[in-house]
Amino acid sequence: MATDEISLLQRFEACQQTISDFENGKSDQERLQNTVEELHKLEKDIDKLSMFSSNEDFTELPSNSLQLLLVSAYLGYIAENITGDPDKRPTYLKAARAYYRTYLEKLLAYNVIAFKLPWLDDEGQVIGEKETTELPKIDHSIRRQQKIQRIQTLKKLEEALAQLKKERERNDDEATLREFTVVLLRSWALKAMTELEAIAGKQSL
């Protein structure tokens, strides 16, 4: 692996630690702000190195680099959780929405996820020219069932992550790393869908 890529991964892992700490109540707003800046730099460096190309199949991507696909998801998560000026809250939510969508669209393009993204048509094009904040018109019982199914799936993925983490401690080979990262990507995909629904609800108020 090139030195530039090793540096990217080290910087990414520091950002990942901040996200983990924040989820567990061990990080503050200042660290989140600093992490946003670092994630934006990572985003630019990843593009500069052309690490993810639409011409590549997911199986061709190096296992060590797959976790960098999470940059967009982490930017969305932080944008959604930044506190401060209430007047900027709509701007932060709009940014979070865009980052989560970008993340999900990347995973769909690489066939990491198979579920339909409601803002894309069957050809993968964004539906409508203007940005809509409303949730798709779905029967409440169907939406409730979707949420229950998503929660159940996420629980299974998190259990798989815990098991794979133990496996990596015993035998951190490439196959285990790749499986762990794919499960991690999919778990964040479900989180992103849940957060997009929450953001849509907040924006419609």
C-alpha cells in the first residue's frame, strides 16, 4: 500500500474514533468540528488519488480502502449532531441529508446494498429537479413495518460486527477485514436511511 494511502487510513481512523466516542458520550462539539474539517480534507485527498472509480467493480477495490467509503456517512452524522446557532440548524440538516444520500448512492452503485432509494428512479436518476423534503407517500402501516424490519436487520448486523471484531483479534486476515468492513458499510446504510426519515420529518415541521 502506498504511503499516501496509509496516511489517509490513519487520519480516517482518528475521525472514526471521534464518531465512536461521540456515540458513547465521550466526545464534545469542538472535537466534532475539528473532525468535520479533517473529513473534508480526506474527501478531497480520496478524490485526488482516484481511489473509488465508477469503472471499478466492488470486488476490485482493496479491502483496506473500503472503510473510506464511510467518509460521507460520517459527515452526515456530524452535520446532523452539531449544535450551536439554532438559525443554522436547517442548513446543517440539509447538509446531513446530502451527505447521507451521497453515501447510499455510492453503496448502491457498488451493489453493497440492494434496497431501493426513494429519491432515485429505476435508472438511478434523481426524481424531479427541485429538492423535496417530504417523505414518499407510503401507507403508515407499511412505513411502520419497514422501520421494524430495519431495526431487526441493524441488530443482526451489529451482532455480526461484534463477532467479526473478535475474529479479527484472533486472525486479522484480508477476508475477515473485508467481511467486517462490508457489514459496517451496510449497518451505516440502515442508519443513514433512518436518519434521512428523521430529517425529512424535522424539515417538514
